[in-house]
Amino acid sequence: MTGPLYDALYHRLEKVRWNMSDIPFDTVDKDAVSEETIEFVRVNCLMELSSLYATRMFLRDFQGNVDFCQFMSVWYFEEMRHYLILREYLKVFDAEPDFESLEDLDTDLKPSPWPNTLAMHWCGELRLGRWYLQWSKAAPERVLKQIYKYIADDEFRHAQAYEDFMERALQKDPSLMLPFANTSKWMLMNPQGDKHPTTHAEGSADGQSVTDRIDGYDDLQQWIQQSVPEEVERSLETRVLKTLSRLSGTEMKSRSDLVRLTLRLQAEAPSTPAPSSPPA
């Protein structure tokens, strides 16, 4: 693919974009939904709001890449729609989050090297897509199943877009394979509950994570661990290794192979700092 990625991605995503009007909120079977499920959806809804903080981070750390920043207009719209559709579902039960309290969740994410951020969010979207697909299958109510399937499909498409930007960056600077591989290795190793990049204290400017600000998040994390089977994480590993094999030209079938790749790339790398700004 040549030319700006934003143009192609915009049209690609527009062709498959769902509309809020596609959701039959008036047919929700309230009797099928427990208080526990409502609480899960409430915390999940607030977690989707973290796309706001991530977007500010992206626009700051990728300001040298006009193409990527343009794509953020699409990603941000679709991610904030995830927050809204879950909020609309909660309205059926008069359980939507208090709008006035949302500013208490606001946070700024610390700057970090853009290659690591890009690979982290690529893996994060692949993982989230799998979670939402699993929740769609397990949801006790038909409309909630539909909502989670829509969100899962969006997350998978976003992951593909991030992969496209990784591939484009590697065409200009093959040395970026090292931070891409290192970050992917971190995302795959020892996954415990939520390992999404915008939810941890070490990434927050004030040392308090997004999840620290959300009442009930611990219950959500426990639900993630209970509801997402090990084979889902294994499918993520297979997908990541297959893509990194293609991008690096080195076949990898296990995390051990990925570790060996990072060690080799580290040994071959010149002793120069990581790029401070993304390619235009």
C-alpha cells in the first residue's frame, strides 16, 4: 500500500461501520440480566472512557506523524462509541454512570517512546477483541450479545490498522523491529487480568491509574480472569507470533522464539537512542 494510510483506513472502516440505530434497545430482556451483569457493564463502560486519555497521549507522542494523527479521528470516534453504547444499555436499567462524576476519572498518561506505544496498543486491541468476543458468547441477554460482538469486531479492525502503521514504520526504519518485538514480548508474558496499556499506574502522570479511579474495577478484573479461558490467550500469542514472523522475516512459533529474536536484535543494534519522533 502506498500513499497515506489514513485515506485507505477511513474507507475500509466506513464500509463495515455499524450504527447506534442498529441496536434494538427497546427489546432488551431485563429479566435475563442480573445485578452482577449490570455492574460488570457499568465498570466496562467507564473503562471504555479511557480512550479519551489515550487519544490525548497519541496526539502528543505521535505529533510528527500526520497520517497516524489523522487516523486518530476515526479510532477515537469508534472507541468513544463503545463507551456510549454501553451507557445506552445501562440506561435501560437506570444504571448509567453519573455524568457529573466523569471528570474525577480524568488522567494524563506519561510520554513514552512511540514505537513501544504503537506495539502495545496493537497487542492490546487484539486482546480486547478476544475478550469482547468471549463476552458476546457468554452474555445472558440477546442485545448485550449483539453489542459485545460489534465492539469485538471494532477492536480487531483497530488492531489491523495499528499493524498497518507498524509495517509502514518498518519499511522506513527496520531497526524498529526491536522495540516492536520487545513490547509484544512484554504484553504476552505473564498476563494477569487486565493488561491494557491505559490502565496502569506506572503510565499515569500522577501515579494513579485509570482503574484506581473506578469503583468496582477489582470485581471486573476478577470477572476477566474467570470468563476468559486460557485458549483465548493462546490464540492471541499465535496471532502475535505469526505477524511478527512476517514482519521480521524470522519464523517464530513460541514465546521462546520471540525472546531469542529480541536478544539477537539487541546484539545487532547500534548503541543509539530510540527514535524520539515517529516517521511522517
